Amino acid sequence: MEVLKAKGMLSQHALSEFTVGDLPNNWKWGVFCGLEEIVRLMEGKKIDLWGIPEGTVFRARTAKGIRVPVLTINGSYSEYCIYETPMLGLMCHSSGIATMAARCKKAAGNRLVISFGIRRMHPAICPAIDRAAFIGGCDAVSSLLGAETIGEEPRGTMPHALIIMFGDQRTAFKAFDEIVDKRIPRVALIDTYSDEKEEAIMACESIKKLWGVRLDTPGSRKGSFPELIREVRWEMDIRGYKHVKIIVSGGIDEKVIPSLVAAGADGFGVGTSISNARTIDFAMDIVEKDGRPVAKRGKYGGRKYLFRCDHCLEYEVTTSKEDIPKCPRCQNEMRLAEIPIILDGKRVYEEKSPKEIRAYVLKQLENVELE
């Protein structure tokens, strides 16, 4: 900015796009998140911003290998150049978390998934973490501030520390049930001192309206985690506690969830794999200067228009809105995927609640598969 100002170049226009070359861990798709914060950062600046709505499932490249522009910004470069880093930080971090949450929810199907990961991250960013996790598909979040941010009730369980402080499981279970707000579902930890099935039976006998039990067994004691779940399920069922659900946590990600679902798990507390998910490394690149195509090495110059097949979730890029492509899979005509977000500094993108964005994500997940 100092150099541009000194050289009288503040009024030069530049059109830039935000793309990613490849997604982490060979993911075939991602969930775009962080847009609302970008809008709040950039509204009032003399720029135009177009892009895909927040919560859109996107791919890094089209079938022809062209990078997918998730956002396009236009205006005097001096209006937005100093915001490149924060805009990227907002979308890279949130999109990575939302994508991992979506992958876990896809693996879990209709089972409960709760975001447990904020204790692994700096507490100042827990609202952003839990918002992205919820948008990606988590059914609930554990932090008070994160839940307040998304307008939901927090969900969690008793800690091991409560049982240790009381010294025995039955007393702790009964005290928890006696004191904690009756609106909160009763979920008892069953792996503090004894065999998991023994503590599960204790919990069922101690808490009249027990909603579920939670297994957080350390890796050194698990053996076969699916077999442990089957054993606990069996012992509760034969005693008439078929309604009591089994929630599992500890080292959970989308790769282990399917085997635990098959064993009978009803829900998952997913921590580090969501909160510490790999960022999606978007980059911002100038592709037009004063209306003329330009680009650094490795990037394609010129304004591009993004089209999508809503069934196959495939993308294509053209240089004209009128050049409507066909889906490379189903051959149906694709639709323009980008929408106006900010025009001449004024917000035109209607804010959606986290719940609305999450519903949009879940609908799209029906049309993708885990690799």
C-alpha cells in the first residue's frame, strides 16, 4: 500500500479470485465456510464480491482441471489488498473444520455427532470452531459460547473428574442426576474405575431417566472398541435398558466411525479431528488489471463464471455467463453457481442462520460419497 500510494496507483482496478489447487488428504470435496465473517469485514468497502453461498459443497477443480473460483472480488486494488490475509484466514480455517465435520456426519448417518474439540484449541476461537463444526453437520457443540453463537443449546456429559471427586460411581451418578438441570439429557461416563459393562449397569440402575452412556476408554484399555460397544449393548439390552444409547468419544474421525456404527454406537463426541482439521489452502490471485487479463505463473487470467450441476455436484468454468456448459456426468445443463454478495460496497447476500446453512450442507451430502 505504501508503494502504490507513493507511485499514484491507488485507483488501479484489479479483479481477483479465491481458489485452491488441491484439497487436504485427497478429499474430493469440501464445504465452503467463513463467508459471513468475510461479508461483515468487507461491506462498506468500494468493492463488488461474488461467490458461492456459505455451506456450498465444492470441488477444487472442474472435470477439465481448472481451479474453481469460490469467490471473486473486484474494485480498486487499494480497497481490498490489505484484507487478503484476514479473508483467507477466515475461509481457510472455517472451511477445513466444516469439511471434516461434514465427513464425520456423512460417516455417522443419522447418528448423533457432537463437536467436542474446543478444549484442544485456543479458547478465544471456540465460537468460530463450533460455528463451522455445526454448519458442517455436527448436531450439537459442547462449548457454552460456541452454542450461544449458533443459537443452540450446548451438549455434553459428566466428566471423569466428577466421579473421581465423589470416589465411587453410583454416588456420582445420583448426585449428577439430582443437581443438574432436568432439561439436560442424562449421559453417564462408564469407564472411570471398573469394567465398562459393570459401570453401564450401575448407571442404568442409579439414574431413573438415563438417556445414554458414554465410552471414553483410553486407547491402552480399549482392545477392540467395536467389540466393547457390542458387549455393553448386550448387557444393557438383556436387563431391559434397550432405550439407553451408547455415545463414544476419544480419537474419533470419519475413518473409524463406520465400524463403530456397525457395532451399535448411537452417537459420537468428535474432538481433535474436527477442531484441528487441516485448513483448506485457498489463495487470492489477481486475474484482471484495469479490465485486461493477467495472471501469475500457474494461474489462468481473466474473469471466470462458475457453473454447477446440483445433482452431481460437478463444476465447470466459462468466460461468459451465456456459455452454459453441460454436466460431464449426467449431461444436464448446469446452472450459474455464483451469486452477488456485495455490490458497490453494499451487502446484497441475505444472512442465513447456522441452522439454515447446516440444513443446506446436509442436503448436499446426500449426493457425495466418502472416498
